[in-house]
Amino acid sequence: MKSYLIPKKYNYFYKYLETNKGISFIKEQQAKLSNFNIELLNNYRDFIISSSDKSIESEVIANDIQLFIEESQKAATYMQKDYYRLSKGYEGEDKVKNILYTYEENWKVLHNATVNINGYVIENDFIVISKGGVSLIEVKNIGTHLDKLKIDELGRLTRFNRYNKEVDSIDVVTQNNRHLAYIKQYLNKIGYTNIPIYSYIVITSNIRIENKSNFKIIGPNQLYEEIKSQENKIDSKEINYIYNCILMDLLEEVKYPYTDYISVLEGNYNIILKSIKEYMDSLS
């Protein structure tokens, strides 16, 4: 069968990966996407369209080239958006991670901690066990210094751009409250019924914050003092015990779907190049 007769489908598949591996996967996909010679395809398409040959074969190849170019452009756009969003989040977590591990002699830290508590899976960016108790930390790297983050009395987060136009809303407070409830159940189960549990949302970007709630929303540089200011309730032995209990009950980091564009695009790219060669050979 001639290559131009092979249907060029764009049904993409997913790979399920942890966030860090997902970021690397997207970066690899971007590198491979840049290897496609779009200029060459454009030149052949223009040549075929402008030629006197109006056969079905030439029309199919020109359409295949156009569809491939459109699909590769869409893939590039989606990859860039996903990479920016994920790498921005990872960068924010990295700031907090550096702070928490700098003072690790004061507490125990669990990063990307996923725990199954009574059938409910909770994911925490960080769990810190200190003499003051257990602190749950959710990290958000939202917007820029030109934006404003407003938190209303109910703890709802809304981001506004420089023109005071609403960009998006984020409900991390409800999630954090659920996490607090389940962590309390977990601590009760291992014998710590009265240990204090704290919850912090750490905003790592330079966004302006207007907080009208009673919820703790802080910057990364405030985190050390916040945890250190907690009244001592447990000793080092108890810190280690709670840490090891949670450590033993940790699940694998949750995997998320990442679109595998390249496996389909690469296959179709090679078929289209073969179609072009066959067509050009037929004109000789």
C-alpha cells in the first residue's frame, strides 16, 4: 500500500507518572517535537498545491501535511501550558523544601506525603512533625507581582490580574480542612488524641495578598517562625514515633495522566515523509 493511502490518525494515549517525572516527560516531548522539520513540510505542501498535478494523491498528501502541522502546533501549545503550570508548582515546593530541610534538626519532614486514612487518600505537599504538633503545608505558586490574591471571610481564594479582572478561583481551604479531619483520625488511631494539628497555605510567588479570613496564608519566609512559635506539646521521642508511623503508611506518590503526543506525531511524520518521497519519485 502506498504511504499516502495510510490513514493519519491522531488518537493520543496517556502515560501515568508522578509529577516530577511528568515534568521531565513533557520536556522530553518538547525536545522531540522541535526535531520535526516543519519548514520542510510547508515547502513540500506549497509545492504540491501550486503544481499542475491535481490528482487525488497530491491532494491527500497536501491535506496530511496540513493536518500534521496543525496537530504539532496544538501539541506544542498544550505542552508549554502544562510545563509552565507544573514546573511553577514544583519551583514553589522547592523553595519551601529548602527552608524546611535547612532546619530539619528541629522537626521531621515528609514531602509529597500520600496516606490512605480509612479509605480516603490524602496528598500533602509537606507534613512537619515538631514539638508543637503536626503541621500540614499546602504550597501554591500563584500569579505574579502584578496580580492580587483575595481571600474572603470563608477562605475562598480568587486571583485578579493587574486590571482587577478575576482570573481564577482556588478552593484549597476545603481540601485542607478535609486533610485536617483525616489526619486527626489517623493520630487518634496511633494514640495521640490531643496533639495539636496546624494547617498552612504557603504562597511562594510575589503576588499581593488580601486576606480577610482567619486561615493561615503565609509566605515561605514566615514558615520557620510559625512552626517554631507553636507551644511545645511532644518530645523528640514522640516526634520520631509519629514520623515513623506515617512513613510506614505512606502510599506511592499519586500518578497523573500525561498525553503522549510524540508517539503518534512521530509515526505520522515518518509516514508523511515517505509519502512525499514516493510522490516526488513518481514525478521524475
